Amino acid sequence: MDLYIWRHPKPDEIQGLCFGQSEVSVDRRKLKRLAHQIQRFVRVNQLPNQIWVSPLQRSKQVGEYLVTQGFECYVDDQLLETHFGVWEGKPWSEISKEEIDSWCDNFADFAPTGGESLRHLFQRVAAWIEQQKQREAQATLNTGNKLEEKQTAYDNHKSVLVVGHAGWINTAKLIHQGQSVPMKAIQWPRPVCHGQLTHLKF
């Protein structure tokens, strides 16, 4: 399975803000620009007109625009960014140093009140990837006796396209590399750029 993940466009006015699963606005021009980029990539590489998105508007709205261009769009809660609980929507400067230190020292298992730990995010991402692999394996079985041109058409459906979030993408990359959940914050990779494509082969 080829997994193609684009990070959502950069939201407006987020400097210094903790906003894992909080809704933040994105300029519609940026949403359309990324949708056009995905559409061109799909056309050039003869990929399926199917996109997976999270329920958060910065991801979902890209999918909604692609629907107007003939795409199928699937919304899945498992694609959500990390939930930061009571930290959500707060400036990082208002979160106590003690809490940040606890997070950095126990990076895998610490969770703000009402939020989720990195270990939970890993489990969620791994479960979604496994579901996609099983879905593709089942589709392969179902196409076993069809004509060659039908099989060729199916081959393209081994590609799964997603508009995702930075923490989710980093987690998928670490899973792809066979890495375990980072225990220290310093082990966490830098986020990919907004609109950047990440290609992972499972």
C-alpha cells in the first residue's frame, strides 16, 4: 500500500497557540490551492479520485472542495490530530513550566487533563494503517478472477490519499520506520511543512 499524506494548509493567526483538535480558520485560497495540487498529482500519477480527511475543517474543507471536482471523500476520526485536553486553544505561554517539563520527561505517556498521550496516538495511527492494509488485501482477493484490465484498474487503488495533521504524519513516519514511541521530546522529529506531501509504502 502506498500512503500519500498532505499536511493541511497553514491556518491563520496560530502563532504561539496550542491547537491539536481545536478548530482554526484557514484562508479559502490556501484550501483550494492544496486541493488543486492534490488533483494535479492524482491526474499525473493516475491515482484514484479518493481522499481521506479528518473532521477538522483545515483538513475536511480540502476534501469538500475535491468532491466538487469529482472526488470521493471519506471523513475518519482516527485521522484527527493529537488531543491536548485542557491545553487546547491556550497560548503555550499560559501552560505551566511544570506541566511542560512533565510532558517532555515522560513524552510517551503524559497527557494533559482530558487529552491523549503520544502512545495513544501511535495506537490510533497504527490501527488506521492496519485497517487500510486489510481493506486493500480484501480488495485484492475480490479481484482475483477478473479481467486483466480490471486488475490494472485495481492496482491504482493500492494508493491511499490523505489530508492530515503534523503529529499524525510524524507518527505514521515513525511507524513506517519501525520506531517505537519516543520516550523523550528531543526524539520527536520536526513537523513537515504545511501542504507538504509525505509518501510512505507499507
